[in-house]
Amino acid sequence: MEDFMMSTEQQDPEKTPFELTFLYFKTQKVKISYAIQRPFPFLEILRDTELITEKMYDDFTDSCMNRVPVKRVVYRALEVLEKRFDLEVLRVLFSEENMKAYPDLEFFARSFENGNWVWHHPLRSQSFLPILNNHILSIYHVSRTLLTGLLLVACSACFHIYLKITYKRVTPPTVGWALPCQSLTKKMYPQTCLQANQMEEFLLRVPLPR
């Protein structure tokens, strides 16, 4: 099996994820055996899909009848699956029937489906760089969003401070914006007076920081 995986890796670097999947399955056999607490329908499914022979099935069921712990029998069956490990093994192991009968398999099914097994082993191939890049991009987008929000808050605070300073600077202590807008000035510069009045109304509506 190891020679087969080495040869396929040499021929095609894209086969490396399969090797890591196999290693993850190999290290999780004990935990998977604890998740399968009853022999039925696990053994029957393996027999019906021809992942184990009829003789193997009889040996496993006899062991269960002789009060061998189920987890030990399941572990022996998983050792058989390990020797012929492929995608069909995973498909049968995490089939709908097994998932209904053994809910604790859900964790392992998600691990294989989402590729979480990558982080249990060293990254030995460039094939996993895109996975790492996705995590980096996610962190970048979150950081950029937070930074944009902080900049908006800072700009808003600076704008309010600017309005407060400008309002105090341009507002005379007595007559306000009405000072240049006396009757004579209104006739000479109607547009300027209108803009001044609009600015005064705008500043009065803006909440100033205390």
C-alpha cells in the first residue's frame, strides 16, 4: 500500500491529499471504533458492499457472540478497510445508513469532507497552499473591514471637531450669521446671504461633541 502511494505521488503530485487522508484514517481507527457501538448494521453493510468477505463477516459476528467487545471487532474490520483504503471505503463507512445508526460518526465524516485532517499532519505538498491562502485571505478581509470601520469612526469624530471649531470661529458673539445679512447687504449680495443662512441652519442641526 505504501509503495502504491509513493508511486502515485511521484507520478502525480495531486495524489498527496489522498496519502494524508489515508494517514488520518489510520490514526483515527480507535476513535472510530468507539463511535460504532453495535455490530449491526456496520458489519452487514461492509459485507453487502463486498468490502469484507463472507468469511470475515462470520468471524466478526462470531467474535461478537463470544462477547468480544464490539469496539475490538470494529477495529479489526477497520484494519481490513485500511488495507484496501480508497474513496469507496470512505463512502461506505460514512453512508447514510451508518450515519443514522451511529451519530458519533458525524464528527469524522465532517473531518474528511471539510479537509480538517490536513492540520493533523505536516504540509508536505504545494497542494495545500491554497487551503492556507484561504485562511489568510479570510483574516485579511476581516481585518480590512475592522480597519475601515475604525477609520470611518475616526473621520466622523474629526469632522465633528472641525465643525465645532469652525462654528465657534465664524459665529460672532452677538448677532450670528445675521450680521452680514442686513437689509442693504441682502439687496447687494442676495446669494451670499442665502448661503450664509443655509450654513447656519446646517450647523445648528449637526450634533456637536461635548
